[in-house]
Amino acid sequence: MNHVGMAAQSCVVGMDARPCMHAGPEKLVSGQVCAMVAVDIAGFTRPDRDHEVLMYLRKALYGMLKEAFDYSGISWTACSWEDRGDGVLIVAPPDVPCSSIVDSLRAQLRDLLRVHNRMSSSPARIQLRAAAHVGPVIHDGHGFVSRDINLLFRMLEARLLKRALADSGAELVLIVSDLVHQSLVMRHHPSPVSPEVFRRVRVQVKKTRISAWACLPQMASQDSRYDIDQAITAFRIALARMDANPEEMALIRNLADATDAQMEARAPLAAPPF
């Protein structure tokens, strides 16, 4: 195989190969604030997935991403993206609102995954984790780099997100940053995505310790922790809409944080085996 062929193959299937960058017809954005999305195929290296299945999964993923973006009013060809082997980083042009990603892209991608999985054998079915954030991105000639992109991928690796996908068998789970949740989910109305479907989660990956918001499938767990988490989330949503005394609001928030931390200490989440 010649050098061109080897490079092409590493771009297609090499999980540990350097990210491959693709840009739309416009000049790559650099230093501008952009909406960004990262997706990851769960269990990509499962033993029942051979070389041909991996290539098929990636081809299917790119096809569904393009279709979902275009149907959501976000031109796929205007976006820039980096291949990550078992996933993709997509950076939208700076004039694309992140609300389009939270509102319509999630629903379009979920529906496409549902159809794909209905028509596929077990090794070829796809469960997808997705993360969304907005912030400045810099392109250094090799790829995108910024603290916000680091944050995006830390959210994608959240243990609860992995566990929710594994336990539920759902096609898609989405996590968004606190900035996206507060700026768009809570205040962008009308919206097809109700704030009540998002749940506050703790992201603890490497040295990152943040709060984010996950849109999770309904879980059939009997663990009361999930019920309490949902109650805390609903309480925070109601609090954000209240016109209360700042001191009273601070006291209530501290109480909710303390309860949340106590439940986290009592019922730690174990990461799934992928």
C-alpha cells in the first residue's frame, strides 16, 4: 500500500491515529465563539465488531450526522469537523446558534439512529453519546484546540452518561454545559426541549470537576437517588424562574447543593466497562 493509501486508511479506522480534520468551504474559524458538538460510539471496540463492522459504523455515523445537521438547518458542509476514530468533533460556524443543536439536532439524530438500529444486526447497531458546548475555538493548523474543547470531551466521558446509555439501551444521550443550559435551555422559549428533561450531573474526569446537564432516557432503576436527583433538578428550575430575595435564593441553593453532594457520597456511580 502506498503512503497515500496508508494515510487514508488511518483516517478511516485508526482509533489511535491523529485526528483527521475536514473543513467546509469557508475559511476555518479561529479565535471565534462557536457552537461545538462531540459524539462517540459506545463500545466501539467490542469483540463482536471486526474491521468491516467498524468501517460500516463510521460510514453510517457520518451519513447520519450529515443528514441530521442538514435537516436541522445547520449546513454540514459549512461546519468543520475532526475525526476521532470512534467519534467526531464538529465545530459550527460562529453564526449558527447553539439552540439549533439542543432543539432540533438531538431529535433528528435520535430518530435516524432508531431507524438505523431497527435495520441492523447487533454488532452494527449504534448507541451514541453526544456533548454540546459553546465557546472560543482556535485552529493551529493541525486541529482545533481550546479549554472549551477540552471541557466538551470531559463531559462526553462523564460516568453517569455512559451508565445511562448502557442501562437504558437508548440510541442517544446528550449532555450540555452549564453555560448552554442556563443560556439556552432555561431561557430559549418556545423550545421543543423542555428544561424538565435535563438533569444536573457531576462531571469528574481527570482533573475536571464541573456540573453539567444531561438529557437522559427514562431509567427503570429502583435506586431512590434518581428520584431525588430529579426532584432537585425540578427545584433548581423553579428557583431559576423565581423573583426572590438574593439571600433567600443563596440559602436555598446551598441546601440543594448539600443534598446533592450527600447523595453523591452515598451512592457513587461505577463506570461501565467501555
